[in-house]
Amino acid sequence: MKVIDDDMFMSGPGDSDNAEFIPVLTIDDIHISRDDEVPEELPIMPLRNSVLYPGIVIPITVGRDKSIRLVKEYYRKKKPVGVVAQKDGSVEDPGPDDLYGVGTVAQIIKTLQMPDGNTTVIIQGKRRFQVLDVIQTEPYFRATVQPYEGSSEVPTDKQFKALIQSIRDMAVQIISRTQRLPDEAGFAIKNIDDPVFLMNFVASNIEVDLPTKQLLLECNNIPEMAENLLGILTNQQQMMELRQQIQSKVRNDLDKQQREFLLNQQLRTIQEELGGTPNEQDVKELQAKAAKKKWSNEVKEVFERELKKLERTNPQAAEYGIQLNYLQYLVDLPWMDYTKDNFDLKRAKRILDADHFGLDKVKERIIEHLAVLKLKNDMKSPILCLVGPPGVGKTSLGKSIARALNRKYVRMSLGGLRDESELRGHRKTYIGAMPGRIIQNLRKVKSGNPVFVLDEIDKVSGNNINGDPQAALLEILDPEQNSTFYDNFLELDYDLSKILFIATANTLSTIHPALRDRMEIIDLSGYLREEKYEIAKRHLIPKQLKEHGMDAKQIAFSKDIVMQIIDDYTREAGVRNLERKIADVMRARAKDVVMEQSDDRKVTRDELRKVLGVPMHHDEDEVKHLMPGVATGLAWTSVGGEILSIEVSLSRGVGHLSLTGNLGEVMKESATIAYEFIKAHASLLEINPDVFDAWNVHVHIPEGATPKDGPSAGITMLAALTSAFTQRKVKSQLAMTGEITLRGRVLPVGGVQEKILAAKRNGVTDLILSVDNERDIRDIKEDYLKGLNFHYVNSMLEVIDLALEKEQDHNDLDYNKYLLNLRTEVIGFKN
């Protein structure tokens, strides 16, 4: 029998260090206790942390003076007492308000004097009562009471019997699963036939809080108590099942960990016999590399700290691989490993000239950089940006610069780059984290001062959901900031100032202004026919011979053949298409050589036509101006300069102006300005004002699928419209470019060098430009200007005087006939 200190704790079945007190009562005893009368007054004994139910016998330890006096007096008198649960078990001297209002009449069965001096009292519950009023507090509580009974009728229906059986079964299951209750408790539950006593017995022994037990005591009827008790038992059973699942899982996890530990210990022993564990070998390799490394004290401290962390990390953990990868990057990066520059300027110039024909401005800039670096020996490398059409050698120039400087070469394409992390890297806490591509390439090249080509910088995306790559490039390409470049993966500053960055772009318009400001812009224009021939002879043909496994004895290109390929099949600013056409011819010749069908090693015109087909371009047809209303302009594109043919047609109507050819808003405005200027100066141009109301004007620019825009076609629009209205043809082999205003001025335009090259490719001999563009002509090489006559103008009337023939053309156009009739009428009127 287990008893608990003071009369504050339940001491019935529940603890396991002593035998439990299990009451065995007969049915008659139970019914007699229900019929006992409740006195009008009862002494009240507080019971802490427990509730006494009718019919239940429990032992309690009495320790308070009031309780001891009450027990002695009423045990001697063999009179009943009232037992009421205490609301708060921590109150040592409870008052009337600290007790519940419903309790149980109890009979003191026996008192025992324990060895430790405490008194143990065995009490049995009889009936429930309700406290009406406390009439005495000393020497113990005494109160007026009344019976607390609801419906005492025990149902006999099937539903109630099923309810009682569920309570019995569930209680037995709970007892079988817990170690706190003895097996005898389950045996007793199975043998209790009275449903009310069964519920009281189970309620007395379940492990729930005091308010819940008091709630069961205060139930008004038997079915209500049965339902509440079943709900409590169900909740307890679920909690026990969940607890057992958790314990089972923890036990399984511990078993697995113990098994892995034993296996790892065995594996470690085997590996030590074979020469050490893999993680120890990793640490030794890292230490060996670090011993030879030249780096700052800051990097060294970080490495040593992270290496200690690696030694403490379990090799089976995911963090081990991340930590090892980080340390490998630290020891593999060229922190202070630099190649020695070759300052032989003559040698550098020879290499640049041998690899690239032309590009004198770029070569001169590189030689200047080498000269300053040789004198100062600590100059930060400049940030160069080579801008020009495709195929002019921007990217390959980087290789030549690296060879001239005796530096390593790295190329990184930025085309389509959208994620800032591609440049700055990811934080190493992420799975699969890596440094940015800048750091990755430096690790690959094993040099801290390579020539680093950032290809297609104009194709980098701007601000988006993944950050702004252009903003990241601001730090990389700023000589004042890139000495402390921060990569998210390394979490250390890295010095990029010794790197010679060379960016390439086709256009500056898509590059952020702040990024443009950090770079030294060098424009690369297209090549002349003669330059393309030299490039083909020195570089393209030898390269293709090697790639096709042929030699000069099997195929030979004469100058005329190369020039024909340039003129008829590859009108471009660069030489990329020229190389493709040469490769086409070589493949055809390689087939003939293998099949033994070729005797002559020289490529002929017939062979060229057979392999490449009909010529794609026709010389000078577009600038001959065979009829009035046609003029040739010059345009700039991202792939170089192009000629622009403008056609004007007049038809009878109401003076409507139509514009076609996929024109942009600016170009449409230029056409409107030119048309209004002609109308405003009709008398000076000897045009009858009536024609503007009687004839519709249609302006068209061929190749309608290609979008066209910009103001530089202004004077070409003017010349074409004036030519149509006056029926005076525009001079042949004449092209022009310039912006116009309503006041009749001609403004300068850009892209002059590319436009001049386009003019030379198409057989133009005369060019009309704004006076303000004369300064651009002075910066262009003499070779580019050879064979061209430049006419500089201030006003739009000067353009008309220079561009148009003096005599009116005679043709079958309706408007021409209209002018002839009009002139005849004027002559007749004068006569």
C-alpha cells in the first residue's frame, strides 16, 4: 500500500515502489453506501491533488494539525467526515474559498502510525455532498451540507451497456501498457459488475489533472459521467500510443547511430592500417598546398580557422563536402601569383601586327600601356572596351594582347547573363554553392594578372528578379574598387586590379551609362577591300588550309578570286562571312582531291560560281540613279555601315503623303520636314505650288522587313523628293547623310567611318556631309578616304544644288508629261 505525504496527494493505485491498495467490495456494500444518509453538518478535511469517489478506499498521510485533530476525534467516534478537494495544491493553509463546492462523505476505516512519525489514514467514500456554508474554521472546518445527487438511475439499454464495456476494455488496455498500475488493477476492473462503481474506480485511478477529476465527480447523471470518462480514456490511450511511437523511433535512431558508430570505428581502424583516413588525407593535402601559397595574413587566418572546422566535421555530414570545397578554392586561387610581363615593346608590336592586320589605334593603345607600365612598374591595368561590328577581330585581339604581354588568357562570354550570382557567386551555406565566374576562371588559369576578355558586354541583361548583373560589373570594371572585389562564396576581398580587362561590344546603346564611364572606349570600324584581301591571304586561307588538311600545292587563291568573293558574296564590315566562303571552296576542292578529279590547283571563276552560286551583290547598281525620285543615303547598323536607297513616286490625287518600308517615328518626321520644306521653298526650286494639291506623294525605302529609324536620312529624303517634283535625277555614284531642320539647316550625324566604308564597298565616289562632320573625317585613316570626294554643306538648298542634275529628265511618267504640258502652256501664254 503506497501512501503519499500529508493528506494532499492521491495514494491509490498509481505508483510502483510499494504494493497498491485495491479495494474488493461486494455489490451489497456498494448499494448500502449509496443509501447512507448525509448528515446536515460535517467536519471538512481538505484533500490536496486528489478526489475521493463514492465506494473507493484510499490511504492518505495526515500531516496538518487541523487534519490530525479531526481524524483522531472522528475515528474514535466512528462518525463520517467530509472530504473536499483543494483547488490549489500549493496553498498550505487553505480557507473556505480554496475548496471545491462538491465533496464525498467518507468513513475513516483505520489509522496507522508510520515509522517516520507520520499518520496514515485509510478512508472510504460513501456519498457525494454539496457544501452550503462553512460554519466553523477552528480547530478544523465544519460546514452545513446537503446530498448532491442527480439522476441515480442506472440505464439498462444496449447503448449504455456498450458504453460501460468500452470503458472497461479501454481501462484494461491502458493498465496493460503502463508500468505505474499493477496487473491486479486490470483483474479487478474485469470483475467489477456494478457500472457506477466501475466508473468511480477507473476515474480514481486515471492520470488526469484535478479539475478533470472534479468534473467527473460533479456529473449530474450516470450516462453523462460515462461519456466524459470514455472521452478522457480515449485521449489517454492516444497519448500513450503517440508516446510509444516516439520512444520506438528514438530507440531505432539510437540503435542506428550506435551501429554506424561501431562501423565507423572499424572502418577507421582499417584505414589507419592502410595509411590514414580519407579526411586526414584531405587535410594533409590542403596543408601541403597552403605551405607553398603566397597570400595575405588575413587569408591565412581564415584558411587555418576553416581547416580546424573541417577537422572537427564528420566526413559523413553534408557540411563536410561544402567545407572541403571552400578550402580547395582558397588554396587553388592565385592570390599573389602573377606572371612576369614582357616589356619588349618591339616584340609586342611584332606579335600584334602578325596576328591582326590593321587595328592600328588599338595596337597603339596597348603599346602605350606597356610603356607606362615599364616606367612605373605598379600601374593599375586599364579597362578597355572594343566596340565595332561583328567579325572585325575584337575577341581574337585579346589573345594577341595576352601573347604580347606574356600573360595568361581568359575569355568569358556575357551574352544573355541574367543572374548577378553568376558574377558574385552564391553564399557557401547553400547546397551546391560556387564562386562567381570571375573567381572560377582565375582558379582555372592559375594567374592573378591575366588578360581577361569580357565578350559581348552589351548583351548583359539589366535589373531583373535575379539582381542586376550590370551593377555587379561596375565594381569589377572600376580600377578604384576592384582591388577589393567581394565574392559571396569566398567571403573575402580579392584583388582584381592587376587584371587587364578587355570588354567587347557591338554597340554602346545597350550598355549602362555608369558602366560605359568606367571603360576606355576604342572604336573598331570595318575593313576596306584591300584590308580584307590581306587578312584573307595572311590569316584566313592558311587557317582553313590547316583545318581542312590541305596545303598550298592542292589549292591556291589568286587576288582576283579573293576580291570577287569579297565583292560578290560577302559585303560586310568584318571578315566572318569571307572565312565561311573560303571554307566552302576548300571543302569542294577537298572532295575533288580525294576523288582525284582536280588537276589545276588554282581556283577559277567558273569553279567559284559553281560552289558559291550566283553572285549575291551587283556592283554600283544601287547608286546609279537611273530615274528621278531615287537617292542613296548612308546608314549605321550594329554590323557596320550600309547604303540606303530611297524612292519617291508621284500619282494624281489630293496631295497625300504616304510613307512605307517599316520606318520609325524619327525617319517619318524627317520625310515630313523635307516635304514641308519643299512646299515652303517651291518658288526657289521652280516648282508649281499647285502640284502639292493635285499629286499624291509616296516615299518608300526597300527591304520592308528590316526596321529603319534615325534622323541621318534627312537630306536623302530631301534630295529624293526634290528630284521627283523637279524631275531632275540625283547624280550617280553620289551618296549622302545628314539631319535636317525646318529652318533649312543640315546637322551632323554619327557613325561616319562605318558609312564611308559602306560607300566605298558600293562604288560611291562623292559624299555629301554636314560641315560639322568634317572633324570626324580628319580622324579617319587616309586609306579609307582614298577615291572619295567630300562635299560639306550648311543648308538644305546646298544639298539640292550639289545632288541634282541640272537638266530635267525625259521619261514616260505621268508627272513628267504633266510638267511638259505645263511648260508648253506657260510658253504659249508668254507668246
